[in-house]
Amino acid sequence: MKFIAARELRIRPGRVWKQLAQDDVVVTSKGRPIALITKITAETLERDLAQIRKARALGALEENQREAVRSGRDRLSDKDARAR
């Protein structure tokens, strides 16, 4: 995976497209990742978007589970959980 500064993307977009032919590109701003550019086609667009959304949803669920463990909510009874 390649990393490129947002400024570089703005100044030399052709360079990003060349890198994209080989690998995904992570766009950074002030050294922090802000976007992922990945190669897709018209045929795979809907499938790729669905997979990204699914991965984000699973990540959010995992974070909620971790937070429940940290806060002790994972040990609540069903009755107590419904009361909240």
C-alpha cells in the first residue's frame, strides 16, 4: 500500500493514478491517513461499496462490544439491559 500526501495528490494527480495501477493509495494530511483510493471498475462498484460498508459496520459493532466490556455493560442481565 502506498501513502501520498493530499498536497501531492493535488499537485501531481497523474502520479497517483500510476501508483493506483499497482496498489491501493492512502491519502494523508499532516501525516495522518484521511482517505483510501482503491481501484474499481463499473462492474465492481456496487459490490465494492457494499463490502466497504459491511467492513465499517463490523468495525463499529466490534468497537461497541469493546466499550461494553470496558464499561462492564457486557455483564448486565437481559432485564437490566432492556431497562437502559
